[in-house]
Amino acid sequence: MRTRKSQGLVSPEGAVRLMTHAMMGAALGLIFGLALILINPVVAALLQHGGSSAILVFVITLVTTFAIGAALTGAVFILSEDKEF
């Protein structure tokens, strides 16, 4: 029986796999931000004095950075997995 070869990034399955990597990165960004606020009181004080816009920028920056990094890493993993077959 042949093993089914994955379609890479251009298939709907590849897009879903890439999206799950990005969502995992976004979740890690949120966890990292929460840990940073809890561990470092200076960051918490800066966010408290900055208001809601500072909190929004802080969260969006962390989530976006981690999500893009995880998506790029996921793309490398998906493409290298295709070359193994």
C-alpha cells in the first residue's frame, strides 16, 4: 500500500496546517506576554500608566510577532516534510 504524499502549502490541507502553526504562535505570544507581566513588575507598571492603548499595542505586537514566526517555521517544516518522500 502506498503512503499518501502530502500536498504541501498550495492545498487546503497545507493552508490549514500553516494556519494551525500561526494559531499556536499566537497562543504562545499571549502566554509569553502574561508571563512577562507577572514576572517583571516594571512592564506591568508601564502598561498600567500607558492606558488601554498601550496594552493593546503590547498584546498585538507580541501576538503578531509570535504568529508570524510560527507560521514561517511551520512553512519550513511542511516544505521539508514534503522533500523527505
